[in-house]
Amino acid sequence: TLPIRIAPSILAADFAKLGQEVHEVTQAGADWIHLDVMDGHFVPNISYGPDVIKALRRHSTAFFDCHLMITPADPYLEAFAKAGCDGITVHAESGPHLHRSLQTIRALGKKVGVTLNPATPLSVLENVLEDIDLILIMSVNPGFGGQKFIPAMVEKIRAAKALIASRPIELEVDGGITPETIGAVAAAGANVFVAGSAVFQGGSVEAYRERISALRTV
Ligand code: DX5
Ligand code: ZN
């Protein structure tokens, strides 16, 4: 069984001092850094791209978990790989050729992830299970931090865990994860927990350490 990983999303960090934020949250015990890339097209918000990630790379040695909410994704995969992402996750809804996107990420030498919007059924994964290292279940509609967890996603996580069976695939959940909601998703089988607003509400390394610990008590 794979380890519990807390993955703070820097979408909720102070963008005016992003390097420092990434450094401090790493010092505070973050296992992964979750990087939300939004294009204003696939999702109704714009965040940051590969040059920002490249600049952040020297501020942390943690695993860079890149969540691409962009369409098309394929023309940009190499740029995100070169920027220093360790894993690249694409949405199953982001294009007609999911398998091609996954093969491209694999060829770039990065961990391969697929993410599903709340309304997208797990069946889209059935024919790519041997090609992926990570499944990301969205527990909010992507685009914004600070939204409310969708309770129906607990059952979806349980079903995803069953689909994974004994394969070494990370099961990640993203959206509305707090000390109140994390217990149910952990019990359902998720092992990677994205948290934006529950970690970054301003503060210091000490505050980040406390908020990360509060999530880890699952
Ligand atoms: C939403 C992003 C999430 C977001 C989570 O589109 O994919 O990673 O930052 O934020 P919280 O934890 O505040 O729901
Ligand atoms: Zn995300």
C-alpha cells in the first residue's frame, strides 16, 4: 500500500512570494507540491504556466505534482516536463486522444496521471490502467480553490480503489479537502490529498506545519 501524501496546492498561496511559499510549505512537511495550471478555456480561470514552475523548481526538492487543466494539453507536455514537473496529470475530458497524451508523458520520463471531473465516470480509465501511475478524482468542479467538497465523490473514490485493485497506482483527491472531509476520503482508499485553502491561509512555516499535521491525522 502506498504512503499517505499531503500535497498543498499553491493556488491558494501568496502569488507575490511564490518561491518563499513553496520553500516554507516544503519545510513544513509537505510531501508533494500540487501545481494547478489553468488556461481560461478548459476551466473558467487562469493561473500560471511552465515558466513559473521552472522558477519554483529551485525552491523545493519535493515531488512537483502538475495538474493540467488546459486544452489542448499535448502541445505543452514537453514544456511542463522540462520545467521540472515530476508527475503530469491530464484531464480525461481535455482531448479526444487520452492514450496518446499518457504515452507522451511516459516518453518524457514523468509519472503519468489522469484526472476526472466530478461527472466523468470511472469507465474512461478501464483501458488505460496499465499506462498510468496516478488517478486524480476531482471532488469539486475544477477552476477555483476554496469550494465545497462534493460528498458523492466518496463513493467514487471507493470504486476507483476497487478498479485499481493491486496495481501500484496513486489515488489522489482534489478539492475541498479539510481536517473535516479528509477522514472519509482516506477511509475510501485515497492516499494523496490535495489541499489549497486548508494549508495556505497566510502564515509561517509553523502555521503550515500545524495545518499539514491536522490533515495527517487520518
Ligand atoms: C481546483 C484545483 C485544486 C484547488 C484546491 O481546480 O485543482 O487543486 O487548488 O483548492 P481547495 O483545497 O481550496 O479546494
Ligand atoms: Zn488541482
